[in-house]
Amino acid sequence: MYALTDVTKNYQKGRGTVTALRGLNLVIDDGEWLAVQGRTGHGKSTLLQILGGLDRPSSGIVMFAGHDLAQLREAQVTRLRAESIGFIFQTFNLVPTLSAAENVESALIPLGTRAAQRRRRVTAALESVGLGDRARHLPGELSGGQQQRVAIARALVKEPRVLLADEPTGNLDEDTRDEITALLEQLWRGLGLTLVLVTHDSAVARRAQRVAIMHKGRLSIRQDTRPRPG
Amino acid sequence: MFFLTYLRRELRRRMRQAVVTSTGLAVGVGLVITVTALSSGVRAAQGQVLGALFGVGTDITVTTATAPASGPGQITPEPYAQHFDSLSSPTQGTMRGSAVAAVARLRDVSAAAGGLTLTEIKSMVPADNVPPPSSFQPPVQLGVAGVDLGHGALGPLAAARLVSGRAFATGQADADVTLADSAYAAAQRLKVGSAVTIAGTRFTVIGIVRQEPGSNAPQLYIPMARAQALAKLAGLVNIVYVQAASAADVAAVTSEISRLLPSARVTSSASLASAVAGSLKTTAQLARSLGTWLAVLALLAAVAVASLLTLAAVARRAPEFGTLKALGWRSGRITAQVVGETIAMGIAGAAAGVALGLAGAFAVSAAAPRLTATVQTADSGSGGFGGNLGAGGGVFHAIIGGPVQTFANPNATHTVAVLFTAPVTVGVIVLAVILAIAGALVAGSFGGWRISRLRPAEALTRVA
């Protein structure tokens, strides 16, 4: 799915340059679950943004499904994001004025899906995360765990090939964290997704196939223990 | 529809900003409508004044600058009482009738008509060394216009309305018939069929006409040939009324006439307008300068406020837009959403602005006092046919002393009172709505520009 070769990302900060990724090489297979751990500021989120086409590397190659994301035009990257990549954020990032169903529907807008079909897919996505009865609720009317479920439904409604999750349980209590982790694992197994999950939480990371550690912009694989979903 | 749902919810969420933006645009639009209505009202009032003073259909008048010595001449008291009844052109020079034809042949001239604006003076000079009898009346002067019957649409009667009787017929060029001004007729109790004496000749009143208020109209109109004969000005005119081929040609015609008749005084409505003074002129200047700037500044301020608020909103919503970009929304789609929101605010502002503007225009119309316009009409030569009616009394007064009863304004100025209204046209409303929406578009474009520069990774970083 992904093949990163010698990827470096530098940021200008004041007069100096901060290197977030240093010559990173990584291959992520189709259907793999990779957990990325590391201390704050060591490049975890930057790696996720590069994988999602939200940012471009300063140098190196980011191959995704046969395309080098570093070389594609912005419109092409946007199209890839719309069709193939789902995002889950630590703070859920739901639009507060839209209902749960409308938030999920927003992921189908760039695909030009017709309204009737959108409604069917939104209903199915919300039911798959156990929120079929909360479709008309605004995010402010939902608990943190429910909001993250809505965000997961929004990420999955377009049937992406990759799910990129940035600290999806970071804002949740322990019980809810376990629920969300279990849900992600269930979806990963059921849908055959490629899942890249950034987390500080070792309990969550342990459920992944591989655990990669980011340290000062460099990546090392720590664990490769679990089988891929059948 | 997702677009409208999202738009409506966002406007509701940011209601205060929406109200501020819409109110700003409404004030700008309201001022534009009010000031435009004010300007329209002032233009209409000026047109009314100039139309009254100049005559409908007349673009230019030509008179001679140098007034020859004329009038009753030197009067020497005799041992017996003397009665005078003369018709003359005391303050304006004369031109040959051929000048009218020459002007009419000019390239940009549509029509030209000659005329005579004369002063009739009736007086009695008491016998030398004898006290005036008890029946002594002060001298009377009145304006008499000689009308070219072949050009009824151009000349002193062009703007006149027939109140009773009938107008001149073409065959009455040599008839002793007259039309009386309604005010003079009322004062002298003249009716159709009454008789008046002009230069010792008895004329029959065949009609009563009413001119525009303040037009400084003559009291009597007689056929041109009779005026020439009675004033001993055979084949001469002292004013030429000119109609240009189009309004755009007036300046060119003025130049052409000046070249053709170098010694003539050529007056157009534009030069007459420059001579207008009084509260009408002050209001016009106020509407043009302060009013226009106020409206422009208010509109610019409203657009600036709307733009700044939109930019601030985009900055606040950066995480939201970053998320949408992460979901695959194109920048153009997000920009359209933001522009849609500002246009909705613009439409609300336009609606409120139209209401404000109509209220403003109504208030101006209701509260505005009657405006007055003062125009130099005599020696300055700014006026049209009425321009020479004032000074004859002065000449006579110098000869015999004592007051002169005049029916024309004895001063060299003429004041017209105008009822002011501020009309609002559909065109102005449409323009104001377009301005409001354009302002909203500008504000939305700033937001769109900011969104297009927003990198999704950068926007999402603000969330963390």
C-alpha cells in the first residue's frame, strides 16, 4: 500500500529549521495495522500527515497505490484523499452545527454521491458504529465516545482503503478507549483496511500487527507479532 | 441540500457576526439609496428651475451683449400733461432676422426661432410747474413678447399652458390679438375677449396662458410682426431660441453660434445652471460632495468590516476547513460555502438597506423645506426671454423720478421656490442590492483567498 523511501520533512521555525522526519524508509502492506508510538514532537503526526497527503515531504518518495504523493498535483492528492483515505482525529473534528448524520454525509460530498445513496450509506455507517439512533443529534449532544464513533463512521462511509488515526483514544476515558479500540479492530478485520494508528497508549498499540517507534524523526519497528486478518 | 443546510446552520451559529455584517451593509446600501434619491430630487428641482427660467425645448438663447440706447428717449416737461405708451427694447440689442436663419442652418441645430422681448411703458408726465392731478398714476411697465407664429414649439410660449381661449393661429401674424399671462390677467381682471392697449394700439385677448411658476414670464404675447411694427424694429429680433439636434450637441452648437455671431451673448442651460444660487444650489452641492462621499465611505467601511469579520471567521474555523480538506473537499468547494454565507448576509443587508434607504428618502422628502433658487436674470444676460424685463423701469425712473409699477421683477435677480422630493427608482434599488451582494462577494473572496492558502496539515495542527 505504502512505500516510503528516504523521506525527510523540514519545517522553518523562526530562523532555524526543524527536521521532523529524517530519511525515513517504511513499507506498509495492504490490510496491515501499524501502530506508531513515540514522544510528543518526535514526528508521529507529521508521518501521518505525509501518509494522508495533508503535507508533502521536503525530500523522498511516498508511494501510495502506485502514485508518488510528493509529486502529484494538489487536486490529485485531494481526489485520492476523498476516495481512498479516511482520517480519525484525537479531538474528533466534527462540525458542531451539523448533526451526526450530516457530519458523516460530509465525507461523501466530494465524491458527488447522489443524495438518496448518501442517505443509505450514512445510515449504514452509523449503524455499523452503533449510533443508528443518534443520527439527528448534534455533536454537542453526544458523549466523547459517541463523537469518536461518529468520526469513525465519517471516515469509513466512503469505504476507504486506508484509515489513518491520530490518537483516536487520546481524549477518552479507559472504558471508552477500550470500546473504540475494539471497534477499530473489528472494522479493520471486517473491512480489510490498512490501518495506521498513532498512539501514546501501549495498551492500544499492542493490538496492532506492528508497532513502530518514532524517535527524533527516525523510525524503528519494535513489534511484529500479530497475524493479518483472515 | 447539504450546501444550504450547512450554510443555514453556520449563519445561525455565528448570528452576531451575521447581524453585524448585514447591518453594516444595510447602512451602506441605505445611504446609497438615500443620497441617490436626494441627488435625483436635486436634479429634478434644478431641471424644474431651469425649465421654468429657460423654456421647455430651448437649449440655447442668443442675445446681443450691447444694449443700444432705446426706450422712450429724453422727456422734456411741457406746460401740458403728456401721456406715453411705448413699446421698446431698453436693455437688449437687436439682430437682423437673417441671423435666425443663419443659426438654423448650423450643423448641430435642430430648430431656431427669433423673438422680441420688449417692455411696454405707460406713463403720464404732469404739466411743467403744475402739481400732479389727483388722478395721477405712477408709470406702469410690463413685459411683452413678440412670438414667431411659425415656431410655436420653440420660443416664449413653448412651456406655456393654455388656460382658456385659444392659441395664436398662423394666419394671425398681422392681427392685433394677444395672449395674456394668467397672473397678469387675474390682476387686471382680463378675460378672453377683453381689450388691452399696447403702444397705443388696441389688442384683443384671445387666450390666457400659464407659465411655470417663477418663470419670469412676460405679461402679454403678441405676434412678432406686430411687435416689430409697434416697437419700430422691423426685420429685427432681440433673442434667438435654439434647439440643438441632441443634448450632447449643446456645447458644440454654443461654439458654432459664437463663431457665427462673435458679438452675441450665447446662453445655454448649463451656463444658466451655473448662475443658480440659493438653498437649492447648497443642497445640490451637499448631495454631490458630502452625501456621495458619505455613501461611498459607508459602503467601503461596510465591505471592509464584512471582509475583516470573514477573515476572522475563516481563521477561527481553520480546524473545520482543515478537516474538510482532509475529507477531500476541494478549496473551491469550501470557498463556495464561505462565499455563500457572505452572500446570504449580503442579501439580508440589501433587504434591510432598501428598507432603510426608502425610510431615509421618505424622511428627507417629509422634512425638507421648500428650496429656493436665485438666478441673475437681467443685465447679466443669464436668463432667457425674461432676462430683459427688469431694467426698463430703471431707465424710466431715471428720467421722470418716482416709483415705477412693474409687473416684471425690478431687480436683476429672480428667485424660484421649489418643492423638494427625494424619489427612489427601481433602478436605484437594484443598484443598491447589486452593491450589497458585490460587497459580500468581495468579503467572501477574501475568505476564499485565505482558505486557498490554508494547508490542511497546518489547519489541523491548530486543533492539537
